[in-house]
Amino acid sequence: MRARHLAAAAALLAGGAHAADPYLWLESVQGQQAMHWVKQQNAATVKQLEAAPSFAPIKRDILTILDSRARLPGIEKIGERYYNFWRDKEHPRGVWRSATLDEYRKAEPAWQTVLDLDALAAKEKENWVWQGASCVKPEQDRCLIRLSRGGGDAAVVREFDLASRDFVADGFNLPEAKSDIGWRDRDSVYVATDFGQGSLTDSGYPRIVKEWRRGQPLAAAAVQYEGQSGDVAVGAYRVITGGYRYDVINRGVSFFSNETLLKTGESWQKLDKPDHVDVEFFGPWLLLRPKQDWQTGEQRWAGGSLLAIKASDYLAGKRDFVALFQPSASTALRETTATRDTLILTVLDDVKSRLVEWKATDGKWGSRQVATPGFGSISVSGVDPDRSDEYFYTFTDFLTPTTLSLARAGSDLRETLKRQPAFFDPAPYQIQQFFARSDDGTRVPYFLVARKDIKLDGNNPTLLYGYGGFEVSLTPSYSGALGKAWLERGGVYALANIRGGGEYGPAWHEAARKRQRFKAYEDFSSIARDLASRGVADARHLGIKGGSNGGLLMGVMLTRYPELFHAVVCQVPLLDMKRFNKLLAGASWMDEYGDPDKAEDWAYIKQYSPYQNIRRGTPYPATLFMTSTLDDRVHPGHARKMFAAMKAIGANVQYYERTEGGHGAAANHEEEARVAALEYAFLWQRLR
């Protein structure tokens, strides 16, 4: 077996991008040979890392935090009650439960069980993982519940009756698929799913959307729209806001471009807009968010703006927008949240959150700044946007446990509903924000969490986390696991806000998209150098971690900048960028990375694709590859093949593959704690 792997690695390295892939057999997700290989690698990794002195206490601490009954239970108002999905030691799969708001205010609420997922899984002999519920408006008595087998993106959908707390026997039920389904009214839904041959896009998502009426066979549902096979996905939904109703079809032309159709009468009308403009609705208003600069008449709107206009005026051809947000050099719009009469904007200012309220009175918009802490992350959600101006307000940072408050638009007063306990003592630590200089001179921010008395001698075990893609913003958040497993044991934590993310809006993302992707990697490496120059951590004491697109980031750091790091945790990664578009949902990401089947795109992709850039004789840092068999978004073959190729040339690599849980997380707290403890044990072994 060893000789076979050495020969395969030699063939891969000698042939470069044009070599036949010697590890292609590892792309057989559940293949007998591949799974035997997975079990062998898992056994070796578990044997080594679980024997580490730090593993058992770290796992115990993390599991205690995950199962703690003192954790903050987030809630959603459905009808007159407040619902929460909860997992703990007694409910490893979870329980969907409800309470009144007065009951929720109590230290120990008396919850009513709505659906016990453990009992359902035992009854049906299925490994059900909760994926959420969507309830019909305005009645809010029936919900569409998504259940995944093992945690993948594909799910079954079942109609559930809240009054009887049971599934509707002859209700809307979909077999397992990557479906898009949403209520039209109580007796009809819009559904896009796997309708059979030719009904999916090349990315594996629905291409056709139908209107499905109660009591009607799915096969008889009326087609509303058909996209093209090269699209990412097509879906439809109904928006009810401020007494207005909009039926919408969204055609995802690519990951970052779309067409929007509105139903007018019995026909669908395509909105006249550029494909880079996203659309939202708020009462009579149409809200438009261009990702790129947009010229309308003599006015030019910057990408990342938020523009408002009456929907009826827009359909009539008018373009007299009101700008509710325009980005600056330091600010970006993260999200919008509606209450009954107010639109709340969450703005990032140098990656720190603040809120702005907008309200239209007699057709005229006015705004107010909401009083918020000057440092940290804020998220808001409307309690009952159809009837109330109340909203839920949460605040957190690296050292401040999340607080959930009840707020009302127009006021800075807030009622604290729940406060998550501190799972570690924050007193010895401080949060700082620094800016590194990337290769082209761009200032790149990062956060640093360290002891106040840190010795700047370069010897501090430091973990640097990054993502840098898809316009995703990384902001400060509290993690009891990070505190117990890393900070309390003497570690330093850094969070990178590199280009490719959304911390400074679409332009920050665009700066590292496709042929500019190398900018994200230069940014991350510049932070590593900045940490060293400040005396925080030299290369011997610096570890890095990232998942998914962040796993690709880790692969590039490993192969392009190996001298900067001593340990790499590479989670659910993309690594073979020659084949990413052929594996699972990979085709949907070509708008981010480019098309490797096109010579002009492969010319720049091959410069960084980790799998094609393994070099014999390079002193690579120790690397732990983590992935999941049931990840139906990023194919586990990426991690499998990279590990196999590196192992064959003698690199210090380890591998662990979860057999439950999808792309985002493990299926239960026990496995989640185990995976995290393996990662931390690996890091402590390498960085002490």
C-alpha cells in the first residue's frame, strides 16, 4: 500500500495539472474501498490525538458547554407563542418547543414540547437532523419542517400542524432533495425540487418551480417557470409585508447574479434591473442593493448601496430612488431587518456593528442612529413584523457572552430577556484591532484576543482564523469553547478580515474574486507576518484554521506560504480546483473562482490550486484535514485526495472524516465536542 501511494504521488507531482489523477478513486463518497481507507485514517488520527493529555479535558469542557442548560435559547415568534429548537444531553437530536413571552422571561421557563426529534428518529429509525421550520402567513398554524438524514443539505419536507403537534397525514410532503419550498397561502405552495431527469441545474439545485395546491399530486403541480441547466438554482416565494403581498421568482443566473420576476395578475413580469442588483420588499417599497456601481440616468450609485422606491413607481419605469445607505471607505451594509413601520440597517464600520433606523412617513424617509456599544457584533430580527415595531436585539464580542434583549423601533431602551453565562473568566484578556499591510499596500484588519499581560516575545501559541470569500463577513462573537480550550490554556486568538469577505461591502469581495483571488491569500499571509513583527507569534508558534472556502485558504497557505506556520487545521475544504466544478455543488461557485475548464481561467487557478501545487521536498507545516462523509455541498474527495498525496511524500499530515453531520456541523453535541477536541489537541501538540 505504501509503495502504491508513493507511485501515485510521483505521478501526480511529475505530471502537474495534466496528469491523470491517481487518487480519483477517493471521490467515491460511500465506495467500499474509499470508506475502508477513511476508517484506517480515522483510526490512526484518533489513536494519536485522543492520547494527547489535552484531549480528554478539552472534550469534557466543550461538551459541558454545549449541553449546558444555561445556554441562551434563541426564540422566534410564531402565532402567539415563542419557539426554540434545543439540543442537550437529554435531547441529542433536539426538541422543538414553545413558551409564552412571560414564561420565557423566567429563569427556568416551562417549555411545551412541540416536536421531539429523538423520539421521531427512534420511531422512524432515521438519523434525523433538524433544518428548520417555515410557517404560513398570516394564519401561522401550519409549518413546513425540513429534516435531513445525517445533516446534509438534502432534506425531506413535511407539513406540520401546530395545534395537534403532529404531521399532516395528507399534507405537503417532499422526498429527500435539495428543495426550495415556500408557502403561497394555506392551501398552496411554490415548490422547486428534483422533479426527475432534467429538472436540476448543473450545480444540483432545482431548475423548475411549480405551484402545488393542497390535495394535488406533485406531478400535477403547474409549472410557473423554468430556468436553464447552467443556472445555479430557481425558486419562488410569497412576501407579505405591511399589508402588501408580492409573489416572486428568483432565477439564480450565477452565484452573484440573478433575475427577479413579480407576479402581476396571472402573469410573471421580469424586473428591469441589472443582474447584480438584489431585491427586497418593505410594505409598498422596493429595496434594491447593487453589488456593482449602477448608473441610472445621470445618477451613479455605488455598489453596496441600499436604494428605496415605491414598487408601483419602479414598475412604471421611474428611477427616483431614495438612498437609505451609501458605503464609505470604512462602512458596509451587513443586513436589513423590518418591523411593522421601520427598516433597521445593521452597518459595519471597520468591522464593528451599529444600527440605523429608517421610517417612511407620508412617503418621506427619515432616519435615526440607534445608541449601541462602540465595539462588538449586533444582530436584530423583527419579533412580529406584520403587527409590531418590536425587535430582538443581540450583542456579543469575543469576551462578552451573548445578550438577547427586546427593543422597540424609535427607542434606545431595551429589556434584557436572556444573558448567556460566561463559560470562562474574561478579566485577564483584552480585544484589540490591528491593520496589516498587504503586498499591494491595502490595510487589512484583524482582531486579536490575548492576555492583557502578554509577553511580546513571539512565543505565544496563536490561532489565526480566516475565510475570505463569497462576501461573508467575520465579526467578533463569543465562544465558550474557544475560551476554555484555547485562551484559558495560554493561547492567543486572531480573526482575519481579508479581502473576498464582505467586511467592507461588495468592493472588498470583488477585490479578491476570480483572477484576483490571490489578493485574499496575500492578505492572510500579511497578517501572519504582522503577528510576528508585533512579537505575538513567530512561525513556530502560529497555527491557522479555516473551513469550506476557508479550507481552500488553508490549502493555499500550506502550499504557498509553508514557512509562515507550524500547524494547519483544514476543515471541509476545497482543494482540487481543477475538478471543484464537477463535484457536488461546485459548479455554483464558478462565479467566485472561475471555470477551470476554460484555459484562460485555469491559467490563474492553477497558480494556487493546492492539490496541483504539492511539491516534494518542501518542509510543510503539520496539517490536520477534517471533512464529512455526508457533506453534500463540498465533496469529501478534496480532503481525502490532498491528504493521500501529501502523506505519500512524507508530509506531516493527519486526517479525520466525520461519518455523520453535513457541511456545517456535527449531527450531535457529542461528536461536535469530539471533533473540536481533536483539533485543539492537534494544535496544542504543535504550538506549545
